[in-house]
Amino acid sequence: MSSAPPDLSELYQQVILDHNRNPRNFKRVESANRKAEGNNPLCGDRIQLYVQLDGGGDTISDIGFQMPQGSGCAISKASASLMTEAVKGKRLRDAEEMFEAFRTMLAGGANAPGKLAAFSGVRAFPSRIKCANLAWHALHAALQGSAEPVTTESARDF
Amino acid sequence: MLDTARIRPDFPILARQENGQRLVYLDNAATSQKPRKVIDAIVHYYTFHNANVHRGAYALAVEATDAYEAARTTVARFVNAWAREGVVFTRGTTESINLVAASWGRTNVGRGDTVVVTAMDHHSNIVPWQILCQEKGATLRMVEITADGRIDLADFGRALEAKPKLVAFPYVSNSLGTVNPAAQLIKLAHAAGAVTVVDGAQSSPHLRVDVQVLDCDFYALSGHKMLAPMGSGALIAKPALLEAMPPYHGGGEMIERVWDDRSSWNKIPHKFEGGTPNVEAAVGLGAAIAYLEQLGMERVAAHEQELARIAVDRLSQIEGVTVYGPPDHRAGVVPFTYGDIHPHDLATILDKDGVCIRAGHHCTQPLMRRLGVAATARASFYIYNDLDDIDALVTAVRKAGELFGVPA
């Protein structure tokens, strides 16, 4: 049992509420050459991720995501939105490094860089960690070029 | 309404504080809390009477067997079973339905046959029939629901025109709270020549159930939603059907004689209870039923329906809140959404105030598709809930609106 109860404002930071309300890169990328679907079967969260790789397949030149109506909670939607902002224009290796940093943060490690640190509050809400990770697992799958939809149940979250 | 001030102290877990506030447990459709009498019955069983049942030649084993079989008698009385031999102990509703699908279904459903379920069924009353129909080349027909959350009787009638072998439906919907006209549906299904399976997971804890009045063929219930331990449950069936069915699990206890290459089967219900049973669960279920009978199931039902009525009324007053399910014939289940706040976020915010609700698809994805939502929030009531719990729910929902900037 933790001593001090976690505060809701730690979880729902302004940047998260903002990206939930106005998600960035909330679009289908018609020219995408990588796609992945992410599912959280426990709560029904679903994400479609579109990635366009250029520069010899090494740079994320465009990225977008869609969530079927009502199928994304604030945490999963904001996480997808901030993720797309963070990795757009980045090289694959840098994107995978961000994924690792994000995962490390949620597992109790150091904060991820930049705006991604807004999700540090999710650590105190274990039931929501999968929501924050969903988009990143989908990105990882898209970059690996795996055809199977990823689910938070088969993914390593901790 | 029930005297909750006298009931609440019977439930040790309700003394727990959540984030410094009293626990407001409104996820009873998922599982109920357990009264001291049920917890004590389990401890008492292991402290004084534990042995394997139906085997021992010594006094202790006889006591364990007596305790197990007494629980069977209690369950039989509780639902007015046709005979105590028609009560098979299972792990719960899911196993009960799987038993019917695997045993009766495999024997009686073949290529080209039809099995009917409804769009408001729980996955546990859909997936076993999907598996059966796929294996047998049979057709699974899903009956539609009306806009206000009832089984569409016109579509039910159309489904019966295919002369289905079996019709399965929930007595009470776990996602909507709808109390279905079970006796009427069963009569119609029988007239079409079908055998009927009633998912009683949500009715058994909340209504007086009389399977002989319903005249269903199979009735499945879960103990854990009605004060009893997890892993307790029963299949109640017409004995003649059980007699004619092949076994479900092979093993000890379910046999009469075992030769090198074949076996003969024990009498019902033991034919369906292969392996050492969960005696603790059966004993706990017996104690839970005794507790409920002391309150009276009519009063239990009236209490929950009143709480649901008030909760629907008060939640509906919040602008942006949509409550699902029928206006009447509703058990103590209140599903709702609030503006564009995802139910998962609602549940997290409510949890901060000690209010436990369920958020998600409630194991009813076909129903969610028809409602046009990915998920709902669901408050569900039981005998220990009171008006203070509804106050806490409504206050916490309003707070969520403020946090997410939903116009009040």
C-alpha cells in the first residue's frame, strides 16, 4: 500500500488534457508504407497507426493515427498524439530509443525526455499503464513491419 | 428498502477506507462482496470438516460429503430445481454453459442446425455456441435488441422460424440491466421445438428464481455474484436431459466402473462432476443462499430496483450524461456515458473518491457495437448499497465533468 494517495492532477496534466481534446496527427496517412493496429482487449481501446518511412526507410517522414469513435481514453489518445509529435522527422533508431525511455519511465525509472515526461504520473495508476503504452507498442510493431495486430496483453509492459 | 445500517457491518471489506474515504462498491454485477457468515463457513469447513468427498470410509469424510451435499439441497431449494440430482456444481455460469455446449450440444446439434442467442448475451453465452456451431457446421443466429435495450420479440420470432435446436438468452442483462420476459421467451422457444438455456448469472443474485415456473431446460448461475466464493456455481437442469447426456470431464468420481478400454458412468449429478470438487465453494454458496433467504429475495430485488431508479434519475439530471437500458424492467444495473469522457477515465476519477465502478465492454462486445459505443461506465447495486453511495457516485461524476471541462 502506498502512503500518500496519488493525485488526479498528476495523471491528467494539462498537456494530456489538451492533446486528448485536440489530438495532433489525428489522420490517416494515405502514403503510409507501414501500418499497425493496437488493441487493449480489456477496455476496448483501439488504435490504427500509419507511418511513412523515407530516406532509405530510415526516417519517419510522416505519421498519423486514428481511433474508432469512443475507443480511446484520454491517456491512450494523448499518448498517441504526443508520440506522433515526438517521433515525426526522427530516425528509426531515435524513435526506438524514445520508446525504451517511455517504457522505462512507466516501469518506475527516470522521466522520458521533453513533453513525454507528462506521463510520469501514470506510474501511480497501474491500471492505466497499458493505456499509455498502447500507441508505442503499435509504433514498435509498425517499424518492425509485423502484420499481426499488437495487443497490450501480449506485450511486455513492466 | 433494506436496512443497510444492519447489513453493512456483516461485510468486513466495507470497513476499508479508499484514499481516506469510505469504500463505495458499485461493481456488483462483476462480483459481490462476501459477508462474514460466508467467510466463516469456509474457515469452519477447513477447520473442522475437511476431507475428500464421496470416498472416505471414515467419519470426517462423511461430514465433508454431508456438507457438500447439503449445499446441493440448498441450491435446489433456492431456484426450486426439479430435483436435487438436477443440480450440478460447476465453477460458475461460464463452465455451466460450456458443459451444456460440450455435452448436450455436441450430441444434439449437427450440420445445418441453428442455435439462437441474443445480442445482449454475455460472451460466456455466445462464445461456447460459436465454438459448437463452427465445429458442427451449424448456424449461430443472434437475435437483435430494440433501441431501448430489450430483446426484439419480432426478431426473436423470426429466429424461431428456423426451428433452432437450442435457444440461449440472459434472464437479466449484465450490461443493460434489462429483466427479460424469460417465461414468455421459453414458451415461444419450446413451441418451436428448441431446448432453452438461461444465463442466470445476473438474475440469481437479485430476483426470486423458480426454474419450474420458468420451465427452462438449463439454468446456469455463478456463486461469486451472490455473496458466495469465486469458483462456486451450478448448472440446474431437467434430470431427464442430464440422464441422456454424455459426460463432460472424464476422471474420478464421475464413473461407475472402469475397464481397460471403456467406462460406465456414475448417476447424475455426479456423472458431470469429475475430479475432486470445490467443496469449500459449495459450502460457501450454501451459506450465501442462507443469508439471502433470510433477507428475502423479493426485498433484495425491490431494494436494488429502487437504488437503480434513483441513480438513473440523478445521473440523468447531469447534462451530457446518457443512461442506457430500458426505463422499466431494470435490475440494479445502471450503464452510462458522460459527454466525450471515456469510461476508463471516469472510472479512474471515481476511484479517487473511493467509488468502484466498471468501465469497458462488460464482456458484451456485440451489444456495444449495437449501442454504438466502445465502452460504457456501469454502476451496479447490491444489498449493502444505500443512498449515500448514490450521492458519492453523482458527486464524483460531476467532478469528472469539471476536470474534463464538460459543460455542467
